Amino acid sequence: MIPRYLLDTNIVIRWLTQPKKLSREQTRVLREAVRRREPVALSAITLLEIAVLFGKGSTRGAISIDDLLGELESNPVFQIIPLTVDVAAEVASLGAGPLRDPADRAIVATARVRKLALLTSAQRIIESGLVPVIA
């Protein structure tokens, strides 16, 4: 089954560690995906962001990096989308616009290339209008 949704890094972390911090609509979409056994996509750059956020010396004690990455690797609901030439070209086409963070740019580009709605709470992404969002 092909995913319809891409999760940004903060949504993945919230879903796995603090699901009550998700919006009602995000919660509804994720519950429905799980109920239908439909995968949700993650950009490969999200794995790097998680490694930086939860790596050695992190004080984010809710879950260990090994448990978090293990869940992302073993749970069939998560489909990791690689960084491809198409995604890199899309990042380049975004120009200097409102998104400065390379990871945000890669996530938005992945959603655009794969034609996925992006679950995010990042105001810069929402306001950019670059991709359909579920906020």
C-alpha cells in the first residue's frame, strides 16, 4: 500500500512519546492510517534529525534512541522514503524562500515529489504554502 501522508520529525517524536501533543486532526489521520493498516512515510532526513536530537548526551529521556529507531525500523506503519536525486532537485527548486533549515527543505521536497500531505506543526512550513499540510 502506498502512503498518503508524510510525517515531519516533530510529529514522529510526538506520536511515539507524547501523542496528546498532536492536534485533533493529526491524531485522527494517524489513527485512521493504523486502523486501515496504511503506512505513513518518513523522509530519511528524519532519521538523522532524530539521531541528533536523541543521541549521546541528550536529555530527552522519554525514550532511548535505540528504542525510537528500533520502532521506526520494525513497525510496518512506518515507511522510510530515501533522499533521491528527484528530492534533491526539488530542494534546489525551492530557492531561498521561507525555509532555511535543510531538513525542513528535504521533508517538504519529499512530500512534493511523492505527492503526500505533510503532517506538521512547523509554522514556517504551514505558512509557506509549498505543500498541503495537516496541522
